[in-house]
Amino acid sequence: MSTQEILARMEKAMVEGNKEEAEALAKEATKQRLDLNEVIDKVYVPGIQKVGDLWEKGEYFLPELITSAECVKGTMSVLQPEIEKSLISAKSKGKAVIRTVKGDIHDIGKNLVASMLAANGFQVVDLGADVKLEEFIEIAEAENTDFICLSALLTTTKLAQKKVIEILRKKTSEAGVKFWWEVHR
Ligand code: B12
């Protein structure tokens, strides 16, 4: 199977929520030693966005969203260990703690970011989704982390990001520690 064919079939499987096929193709991609970060960029990100567009158009409903999300999870569980194996440098570039904020269960984007960070030499502590703010800050402090990464997709839960920034700005200014933040959309 050519690379183009694998990528096209992968996207189709994901949009259609065919988990078995998606996982088999992910295995094929690793077997053929495709650039897995490129596979994520070219298939998973646009694929799930396509699913989102179908949902917005009213052509897809919650069950379709869930099966496609499950597909991404299944295939990432195949790709992630392979990506980690291919890490060039053993020396960590820094430690990142990542989570999806409380009240938000969207974790596909967060998982992709966590994978990319790990694939690029960062040590990642992934706290999962729907994590309480206090718990998150406590762990980030205990882990002595360099980066704090937050994901939120709902208008309502995005406010939690603002709150974390405010708390950290106060804490770091009191401790005389350098602090900067960025927003990615
Ligand atoms: C898949 C999906 C779901 C799945 C989530 C499965 C899962 N495990 O994640 C399910 C079906 C469960 C779901 C549920 C809901 N969803 Co939903 N969902 C989506 C959908 C279609 C795609 C999201 C996604 O995964 N995108 C693909 C990833 C790769 O993109 P991403 O998340 O944006 O991440 C990228 C960047 O943002 C960035 N990024 C993300 N996080 C981070 C973090 C850091 C540190 C950095 C640097 C970058 C970064 O990098 C990523 C890679 O490029 C979107 C629509 C859309 N078009 O986005 C709606 C959407 C987000 N959902 C929406 C809604 C309303 C809901 C529900 C409330 C529906 C309901 N009525 O129950 C529930 C929410 C439940 C909850 N409490 O969280 C709305 C939100 C509207 C709003 N303004 O608040 C959207 C926009 C759909 C819509 N237009 O109505 N959803």
C-alpha cells in the first residue's frame, strides 16, 4: 500500500468511526516506518476537524463524534509508543504538566500536544481530562515543572485557563520567579 493510500484510508476510517480499520492502518504506518508526527498532522488533526464540521452541519450526532474520538484514542495508543521509541535525545528539554480543565472532557487535542511534546524531548506529566484546578496547581508545583499546559474547548471551561494564569502570576511574582504565558488557538 502506498503512503498516500494509507493516509487517505486512515482519514476515511476515522471520519467513519471505523476503529478496527483505523488501528490496523496505524500498525501498517508504523510497519512502513512513516513519519508518525506527519501522520498525526496530516490525518488526525484534519480528520477530526472534518468530523467537527459534519457535526456543525448537523450531519453527525453525538454517537458519531464519540466513535471518531474513540478511533483517535485507539490509533494513538498504537502510535504513541512508537513515537516515544524514536526519541533522538535522552536528555529532557524540560518538564511539562498538561491537563484538560475541570468540566471539560475534550482530550484529543491535549493528547496530541502531549505526544508532540514527548516526541520532541520534553518530559510530560499528563494528568488527563476534567482535572480540578487546585489539584493541578499542587501537582505542577510538586513536579517542579517548567511548562504548564492547559486545554479547554468549551466557552465555559476556557475561563479556567484565565484563572490558572492569574494564580500563577501571583505565586511567581511573590516568589520572584520568571513567568510567561501564551495562548494557542
Ligand atoms: C470530538 C468532540 C467532542 C467529543 C470529545 C471526545 C474527546 N475524548 O475529546 C465528545 C463527543 C465527547 C464531545 C462532547 C461535547 N462537546 Co464537543 N466537540 C468535539 C469536536 C467535534 C472536535 C474537538 C477535537 O477533538 N478537535 C480536534 C483536535 C485535534 O483539535 P483541538 O482540540 O482544537 O486541539 C488542537 C489545538 O486546539 C491545540 N491545542 C489543544 N489543546 C492544547 C493545549 C496546549 C497547551 C496547546 C499549546 C495547544 C493545544 O492543539 C491541538 C492540535 O492541533 C468539536 C468541534 C470542532 N470542530 O472542534 C466539538 C466542540 C468543541 N464540542 C462542543 C460541545 C458543545 C460539546 C458538548 C457540550 C456537547 C453536548 N451537548 O453534550 C460535550 C461537552 C462535554 C464536556 N463536559 O466536555 C462545542 C463547543 C462549543 C463552545 N463554544 O463551547 C464544539 C466546538 C462543537 C460545536 N460547534 O458545537 N465533543
